[in-house]
Amino acid sequence: METTIAIVKTQPALSPWRLFWHRLRRRKIALTGGVTLIFLYAVAIFAGFIAPYRYDQISDNAFFHPPVWPRLQGFRLVVPRSEQMPGDFVYRQISNDTRPLHFFIRGGKYKLLGFIPCSLHLFGTGDDNYSVYLFGADQFGRDIFSRLLYGSQVSLSIGVVGILLSFSLGMIVGGISGYFSGWTDTVVMRFCELIMSIPALYLIISLRNVFPPGMSSSQVYAMIIVILSFIGWASMARVIRGMALSLREQPFILAARSLGQSHLKIICRHILPNTFSYVIVAATLSVPYYILGEVVLSFLGVGIQEPQASWGLMLNAAQNTEYMQRFPWLLAPGAAIFVTVLAFNFLGDGLRDAADTKSL
Amino acid sequence: MSLLEVKNLKVYFPVKHGMFSRTPEFVKAVDNVSFTIEPGETLGLVGESGCGKTTLGRAIVRLVEPTAGSVLLNGENVAQMSGSVLRARRRKFQIIFQDPYGSLNPRMTVEQIVGEALDIHKLTDSKAARQKRIVELLKAVGLDAIYAQRYPHEFSGGQRQRIGIARALAVEPELIICDEPVSALDVSVQAQIINLLRDLQQERGIAYLFIAHDLAVVEHISRRVMVMYLGKVVETADAKTIIREPQHPYTQALISAIPEVDPESKRQRIILPGDVPSPIHPPGGCPFHPRCPIAEERCRTEVPAFREVARKHFAACHLAGTKIASPRNPARSDAV
Amino acid sequence: MNLLEIKNLKMDFGTDADALRAVDGVSFNIGAGETVCLVGESGCGKTVTALSIARLVPTPPANYVGGEILLNGRDVLKMSSGELRSIRGGVVSYVFQEPGASLNPVFRIGNQIKESLKLHRPEKATNEEVIRLLKLVGIPAPESRIKNYPFEMSGGMQQRVMIAMALASEPKLLVADEPTTALDVTIQAQILELLSELKRRLGMAILLITHNLGIVGDMADRVAVMYAGQIVELSPAKELLRRPLHPYTKALMASVPKLHGTADRLSAIPGNVPRLGNFPPGCRFAPRCPIAKPECSDKLPELVEVEAGRFVRCPFWKSP
């Protein structure tokens, strides 16, 4: 007599990732953060296309120009001409002298994704006398909106690349240290603590001085990532080490050992994958620190250099309190940083709640 | 030749007392244990927490390093092996664990879990053969082939335990250490797993070291039973004999402590006073004497030898054979 | 009037479309001084039912959708928080499965017992009373034990401290949720012996939750067997063990290996305990039942009194 046990539902296997995604979807704030970030990174990728001007496009008669927005005339968007008035950086818009705003217009050259030469822009007037400065212009007459977009490429990518580097290193070191424990663990952890005990800001600046002053912008970019990663990996290593230490006593690890699995494979296949839910959360919540790290370096003048654009470098110009009062649009990069950091934190909080299977 | 011969096995764990202590202390988890297991036989191992049964099981499969003694598998001393030689020998002995929830990697599918065993020892030579073997193993433990793509959290405790058994079977072992395999399962599922283990033994001739704290389960599945207390073996005999005629007072107390379903049995419960003492400072003489109802002066000072007290029945007690309660009449349960 | 009357208790986890019914129409009584065992496997709802007696299940996520719990005639589900505080400890006390987890590791056990006294019998919140309670539960040398931290005691001792804490407030009903499952079998025997003795001396009613039918034989006056959120059999203990009526009870008893039993194959119950939200239609045990008939899956059977004091939820209980 056989009793058949019916399989109630046949559905695709519920991998831990899918479960995680289900739980994340229910947290609206996290999704808001996530969507915002997707938007920001998409904009960064297409910065050259969306920006009406190049990041180094100087305009002699537009220093500290206030924002110029296109306005509706009939059914068309038009941009008025600006005229410099006597005195310190004062301007006036001439409302009846306008040019229409065109979309998908040819303009200054740029390289899409870094290697495809392109000159198509999302919008523009085609005439440099009729400039559309959405967020005004800086001290060299460069469009802040465009520089913001180009700067986002630097600032946003540094966060991601830095995290990937430091967390990979941290996971490997922490995994080995926790799994083997004993002397390996002691030595490695003391080294991590050494690194962590040095105040981050001073470490950043000292490391900067290790590198020669005259470097190309892409070298500077790589240098910043290396410096920030060097500081960041230690704290991740410590946490992963703690997780590895407790995981190695779990029966499924003992089972792998009793089957004769090699230590390396146990670390890579069993221990580290079970730290992913923590790592993702920690990574998301750490990216803001990397972004801010770059901001600090560039702000202090030892990071990204002119004429490149980065949010930190742009804030450098806003140091002068008189300028901040008279030309508040110079602080646009600060707002961008704020939104980005907030979005990462919302997403990170949501990820942490979704990963915590004890909460509902 | 016996399949497994354990000789004078000792597993001591040092207790660290800080940097400046001079005499290191040891937790004598397994203290000079010797026994054999024949091919295809089940040896039951009972004892309470702290008696060393789990440590003994793990020491045999080298998850815990033995401090002294030998573990002879088909004549070869496994306790001294290392490296690739040990890895190759690991196919001969496997272990299944108590905790069905912790014994499977939550991020791997059933196929990956069972397949890993095959991959480590290169037991199949093509993807198709591997697939086929995995399905065979799942069927052997009573699981449907479509479960191969599922993740552990989708299964019940009993099913997870079956997956663990399939993993152990994959390398075709001759001995499986069963470390409390049914203690964490629902009562209605325990019988399924016990039956499964017996069936597999009959089909494949696998020997078991069946570790449990439930004497009734152990008696049911084992040919012989070993009772441990504080790292030492106190009694070994055939399963039926040890239940009917326990010679050691601890065994007698253990048996009488089991709540019995039969409402008619009027037995005298032997309640042992106190707690199981610490394995760091075991009592002198017989380790059981502080709790023993019939302890004498000799028991406090002299360690009793593990000797044959009846045919094929061994006990470590100066007063072996003294009954401390009237023997329980086997309850004849009415047909239910 | 009974000390405790649970009438048709229904409780869900979650709300609306997501709701999972954990307790589905459970009814039973406990008289003063009586010991009732609630037997069942994981997920059957026994723990949640027991916790409901003092409304210890947090709502949300739990949601009481029906029934009453009358403690000395007053419905617990309708009590205010002030009334609840006074019955918790005052009328009903709990002892849980893991004594190590139920005791606060950073406080000495003497202080923890005193805390219980301060809440319900403040005039007796003294060391003398604590020592008396420790003696009552059989802890040797209680005067020195008062200063112990939980980690300094063994599992059996910790459980005795838990029981002392529960008794400090002199409850009428002691709810013990698998109090010996985490303990070694010889210690289990000690604790069960202690509970029996306390029952005799203090005249306390006990609701004992367990999955071990052997404990039922030793301790219980009456037994309720639960499966998938419902009571399937309710009966005096000796009757149930001598002659179980529900197929599930029979199968459970047959599947447990017994001492001195034969070494033949155990008669296992096929399949798995259904999980919350996945209960089969009709009789919930039908898919695993050896005598199931097609109509069993159509309609959920009622709990019916088939002999004096014996209730079964199965129309075919007479089958062998």
C-alpha cells in the first residue's frame, strides 16, 4: 500500500536570492533609493549626451553666470540671450532676443562610454550666445550642470570600483583568517587593527604624498581608488573573519571536511557565499564613504585636478563664503552628493532588513 | 578482521587559563576508549551530555584530532594519516549530523550538495553520469528526482536529513557515524529515517556507529550497545541483553529514567541525584561514584577495570551485577 | 467553574490574504489541580495555544479571530494590560524549554527570583523566601546558590530555578512548554519527579506541553492531542494510552520505538507534518492516514464525544 504524497506547488526553485528579492520589493524606501541610484548611474553613463556643453568649455563672458532656464513661448521652448552688466559678475536676460531650444542637436565632441566618438547632445541651442545654464556657471564660465554630469562619472564610479576592490580583498583575507584561526588569524587581525587605528583622514593625505605630484588625470583616479581601498578593506576583513569563525563550526562545513574537500574550496564555496547577505549590505552602506573620501581629497586639492570635473573639485570653488552667498548655485554638487548618499543609505537599510530573515 | 578497531583512543582538549598558568588543564572528552565494529553491524553508543560520544564520533572521522590511541579501519591507522592519503580514505567513513538545518549549505541546491561528494573523489566521468548518479542517490533515500534543483530551506527536517544521508552515501562508505540523526526530528518522522537507515544497511552492508541519547531507539537499531559516562565506556553488551540485564548502575538508572508509554507498568524509578560532573575535574576512582546509589569505599579510590562480567558482556564496575531496582518487566503492549 | 476554559480559539498569523491559521478551533478545559498534557509535533499550534493563555503572543503578527480563553471566568483576550500583568505570574506562570535562554545571564538567580516575588508578593520579597523556594525545587545548599549566575549552573539546575521563579508568585496554573526536552534523560527524570511532587504539595494545575508520549503516561490526568492547529483527540490519559482512538494517535504510538520492543521495521507515518498555510482540505491527517477514505478529504470532521469524557475528530475511529 503506497501513499502518494502530492507536491503541492511546482514552481521554480526558491533560491536564497529570489527570496531576498521578494523581501526587498516590499520595502518602498529601499526601492526609492534603488531607483534613484539607477537613474543617477544611467545619467552618469550618458553624461556626454545629456550635458549640453563639455566639461572644459570656458566662456569668457559668463563667469559666475546665474542659472538660465528655457521658457515657454507659444508652443516652443526658447532660451533668452544674456548680457553682462557693469560691475562684478552681474547679468541681465534679454527676454525678446531668444533662440529656440533644440533636442538631439549636434554640439561639442565627446566620447560615449569612453571610446565611441560622438557629438549628439540631448538638448541645446546651437548658438553659444544663447547659453542654457541649468545650474548656472562657475568661475570660468563653465556650465555647472554639464560639469555635474561629467563629475558624476568620477564620483559615482570611484565608489563602486573602490568597494569592489576593498571588499574582495577583505573577504579573502577575512575568510582565510577566520577559517584557519590560530596563528594566521592572530597575525592578520593585528595587522588589520593597525590599519584601522590610524585616523582615516591623515592616512589618506599621507598616502597621497607617497605618489608624485605630476600625474595624469586617469592615474590620479586610480590612485584615489587604491588609497581608499587600502583603508577600507581592514574593517570588512574583521567582520568576515568573525562570520567565518562561527560558520566553520556549522555541520555543513564539517560535512564538507569529512568528504575530504580542500580548504580553499571550502572557503570559496561554503564560507564566503554565506557571508554575501552581510557583504551586500555593508558594501551599499560603505559606498557613500568612498564618494565622500574622493570629495575630501579633491576638495583639499590633492585629488582630481582641473580641468577635470568631480563633485569634490567643484565644491572647492565654493569655499569662499562671499561666493556662496552671491552665487548659491555653486553648491549644486553638494546637493548631488546629498541625494546620492541618501539614496545609498535608503537602499542599504532596505537590503539589511531584507537580509535579516528573523524580521517579517 | 573487524571493520573498525578503536584502541585506547584519547581526545583531550587543553583548557587555557591565560598566559601565566603553569599547569595546563585538560578536558578529557574521550578517555581511553576501545571497541570494535564488524562490517555491516550497528554499534549503538549512548550517554548523556558531556559523556564524549559526539567527540568520539568526530575523532573517528578526523574532524577532531585524536590526542592518543589508534583508529584502525580495515587494519590501517586512520588517526595517523594526512594529506591525500587521508582524503582518499575518507571515502570509507562518513558522518551524518543531528541538526538537519545546519547540515546543508543554505546557498547550494540539493544537486550541488550531493554532487560535491562525487566531484571531490571524481566518482563520475561525465555530466550525464553525474546527473544519473545523483538521481539514483536521491531515490535511494526516498526523495524524488525533481527535488535536485531545490534549496534546503524548501524541505522539512526529515527530508533534509535524507539529503544528508544521500550525501554520505555518494562516496560509498563502509562505515557511517550517525550522530544523533533523529533527535531533532518530529516523532512521526523519526521512524521513517530509522527505517531508511536499516534498509540501507541491509542493501549495502554499511556499518553504523549510532550515537543517541534515546535508549529505545538505540536498542531498536543496534546489534550491540556501548554506554559512555564522562569519557569512558562503562558497559558494552548485546542490545537486548543490556536492556534486560544491565550490569552497571548507571545503565540501570538510564533505563529506568526513560518515561514509558505503558500506563500499567509499575516500576520503581531510579532517580540519580545531582548533575553530571565536569569532564575537567572528573571524580577520582570510578567516575560515577558521586551519584551511584551503591557506591562503596573502593569505588572512591580505585578505577574499576573494564572486564567481561558475562558472555560478551563488559562493564567497568566493582559491583557489576548488583541490581539497584527490580528488573523491569518487558511491557506487553496491547495491539494498537 | 473550571480554572481554565478555552473555547473554540482561532488565531492567525498575518492578516487578510496572507493570514495563516495557526490555531483552528481549539477547545479544552483544565480544572483546579488537574494536569493536562498537550501533545503534538512541531507546527501543530500547541506552543502558541499555551502562550495565548496569558496573551503572550505578540499581536501583530498574531491575530485572534475567534473564541475565548476564560481564566477563572474572565476572558483573557479581552483583558486590559493592567489585568494581564496581574494574571501573568499571579494566576498562570510559565516554564519554557530552554532554561539557559529564559534566565537573564547578567543577573544572579537570587535577584531574578526576587523580581518575580516583588511583582506579585512584595511583602515576601526576601532572601528567606528565595531560599525557601530553592529548597522547594530541590536545589542543594540554596544559601550559597542565591549568588550564582545562570552560567554557573547546569541545565537541570537552571530548570529548577525557572520552576522556582514560576512558583514564586503562587500561580494556580503552571504552563510548562517542553520543560525537559533540552535536558538529559536522567535529569529529565528528576524534573518530572519534582513537578509531580509540587503538584501534590501545592495542588497546582499543570498544562504540560510535550511530544513525548511517555511523559504523558507519567504525569497527565488528561491528554489533548493536536495536529495541524486542531485537537484531534481529547481523553483521560490512561484511557488514551491503553486504547487510543484517533488514527494519528495510534500511528504515533506505533511509530515510537519502545524498550524491549521487537526489532522489526517501525511502522512509520509516511509524508511530513503539513506546514502552516499548506493544510490539506478536509481532514488534515487524511494524506498520511492509513485508513483514509475519499470522503475524508471533503469535509473537516468535528470533535465529537464518542465515549464518556473521550473526544475524537474522526468518523472512522472504530476501525482497527
